[in-house]
Amino acid sequence: MGGGTATFKNCEDIRGRLTLYLDDELQGEERVTIEAHLSECESCASIFARELSFLNSVRESGPLSVAPPELRARIEEILSEKRTAARVPATEANRSTAGRRRRFGWLVAAAAALLIGILPVVVWRLAHRTTTSPTTRPSSFALMAADTHLRQTRGQLPLEMESASPQDISAWFSNKVNFRVKLPNYQESSGQEKLYTLQGARLVGFQNDYAAYVAYRMGDRPISLVITSESAAKPSGGEEIAARGLVFHYNAIDGLKVLTWSDRGLTYALVSDLDERGQGSCIVCHEGAKDQDFIEPLKPH
Amino acid sequence: MDSLGRNGIFGQAALEHIDSLYGYAMTLTRDTTEAEDLVQETYVRAAGAANRPGHDNLKGWLFVIMRNAWLNQVRHKNSGPHFVDLDAKEGPIDAAQENPHVVYLRNLERKEVREAIESLPDAYREIIVLRDIEGFTYQEIATVLECPAGTVMSRLGRARGKLRKLLSGQQTRTRIRAV
């Protein structure tokens, strides 16, 4: 930075407009003037860098909240109703209407859950006579995992980091979630042919906190792994299957196969559209031959 | 906006903003149930008015609807919006007096930034969310808040100043890194 009153005045002016510049509120010549000054003045450039770093840390902290899947389903229903009832005049749009719609929405959602979640499993059990406990509706964690999988595959939920390295993804989560994410790399350690690829990761909202989302792909079929702490979500509902000391809960949600379970303080949901109960998706963590007796009980018998 | 009301385009476009709207509703209400109700009411109102012309900025329009719906609720409760005095005394956080290493590690976490934002006074939190989380321009924020753009600028400056103080441990981290 040069000395002299004129230069100082210039710096003062520039600094007074840095926030506007960083907020993209300046255009044309004003932007060019500031950029030119920053390229020459170390002092102002330092202030700019500090302010940019601060704003980036704030901006990267979002989103602060993510709409729960149940709410999203209700809103989809409201918008769908509005579409189909577009020719009905004088539609109310007040709070009491919202309340009625909400209650109605729950009934529809419950009916949908019955149809989508329970009925297929009941039919399943009649057909295959499994040894599992009675089925119930999917847990909110399973619903969130299925919803996240769908939105991610539709491109509505882009990955926040893309990597094929389990180590990189594990490290990426280290400062972002309050539990440890450690992804195994069976393909690398076993030297086996790559049957799946790791795509990347992102955070997803659950219970007012973040859960870890990891995206895989087996051929052209996506597989999602969602992880949270056992204190935030306990697996429940669906068809219970015991295997190797763990209890898995299987649900079919919107045509997706969702397996949830808890192990050593963490709760997992594995989502795919693979065959049967989607147990083939377990390959992302259990590919070795010794794991086959782990996966086998998950197959329908 | 007229085109948004046709052929389900409105529904599809409006649904893309549900996370942002829920985040803003949480900012306004600080309560998950109230936030869900507010999001739902916003969509009901928006869907009812989707065919009316004059809504070029769908996201901004949805935020305006949400804020008005919330203000109506608050007025109905007869308690008035709960904005605190913007010049009120500083909060209890004094990061500089804590163990620098602990503060350094803690502030590495994104979660801490979110918590700092959550701890801001209502009006400051709201404007940080609108500008820095949702990316609205000053003019768009002025429309949502029904205030002059100059007020947006000054309030945003004070809000960031307060947030910077809350996160002042980051300066300690920078110094540690530089050593």
C-alpha cells in the first residue's frame, strides 16, 4: 500500500465497499476498480482475504435445516391436489385449511405406508414364511434414507464432495458429524475386481443434526449408505432379520429396498433398488468370502 | 409467474425450495412443529395464488409469503414479533478467554458456525440466513423484510460483526496455523 493522504483515502473508500463487493452488489466499473486496487494493495488485499474467509465459513455452514421427509411428502400432496383441483374455484388458503390438509395428509401418508411398506412384506411373508417378527411401518430414519436416495439420484441433492477414496470420505466427515465415519475398502485390500464404485458424500439433515450420506454405484444402479448415531436413530419397523449378532430391519419404500441396523453406537441405512431385499448392496462393506454367511440370512428364503 | 401455474410447473419449481423454506421457518419460529406448519401454510397460500401474475422471483415470493404468514400468526397470538433490540448488549460468549487450543479445535467444526448463527438475536439471525445461507440480494431481502435496502446493509453489517465476535476464536486458529 502506498503512503500519502490520497492513497489512504483511496484505501478507505475501497475498504468501505469491500462488503458490497463480496456480496456481489457492485457492478461494472466499481468492481473493476476494486479488483485493480486489491491486486496492488497488500493491506487491503489482506483485509479482503480475511473477510472472504469469514463469509465463506458462514456460507458453507448451510443449510441450517433440511425439511423432514414427512413434511416433503405432505407438501407434494398439497401441490398435487392443487394441480388436480385447479378448476375448482375459490380454494381456501388459510391456516385452518392447512390444518385440515395436514390431518388428511397424515391419513393418506399412513395409508400409503400401509400399501407401500407393510402390504408387500405381508404378502412376502405369506409367500416365503420367514421367521421374522411382525412387520410395522418404516422408521423415520429409513424413510429419510429412502427419500435422500431418491432425491440424490434425481439430481436434487448434489454430493458435497466427490471421491472414490474411502479414506478421503472418512476424513471429510471427521469435522462435520459428531460420530466417526470409517468406510472400509474391501476391494482394495482384497485385490478383487471392482464390483462397485464410491461416488462421494454429503451431509443430510436428520433430527436437527447432520447424518452422513455416502453414495455408491454398482454398474448403473445407485446405492446409498446413510449413517447417524444410535442415539439419534434406533432401527425399528419392517421385517426383522437376525444375522451374525445384529438385527436388520428390512423395508420396501417407494420401490426401494431399505436395510437399517445398529452396530457399535451407530445406526446405518442401506438403500438400493437391487434384487430381493437389496442384500447385494451389503457388498460395499462386506465382500470377503467370510462375509457371505453374514449376507446369506438377509436373502429371502 | 403465470407460466408457473400451468401444467404442474409451479409445484415442481416450488418444491425445490422446501429445504430453504424450512430453514427460514426454523429461523423464525425456532420450533420444528411450528416450522412445519409454517412451511405447509406457505405452500397452501402459494399454490392458491400461483396463477396470479407478478411473481417473477419464485423463491423470493415464497419467502415473502412465509414471513407474512408468520407475522400474521404472531399478531394473532397478540405478542408481536419477537425481535430483540438490535443494539442490545453482547451475548455471553467470550471465546478469547477460553483455552485457545480447545477453541481452535471446536471452531474448526462447521457445526459451531451454525450454533453461532443460532445464538444471534432474531433479526440478526434472520438477515444472515437470508443473505449468507440463502443468497438473496439486498433488494430481495428488502422485499422480504419490507424495509429499505439501506437498512438491510446496515443490519447485515451489524449482524456479521456480532457473528464475527462469536467466532473470534478463528483468529486464534489462524495465528496458531501461522506459527
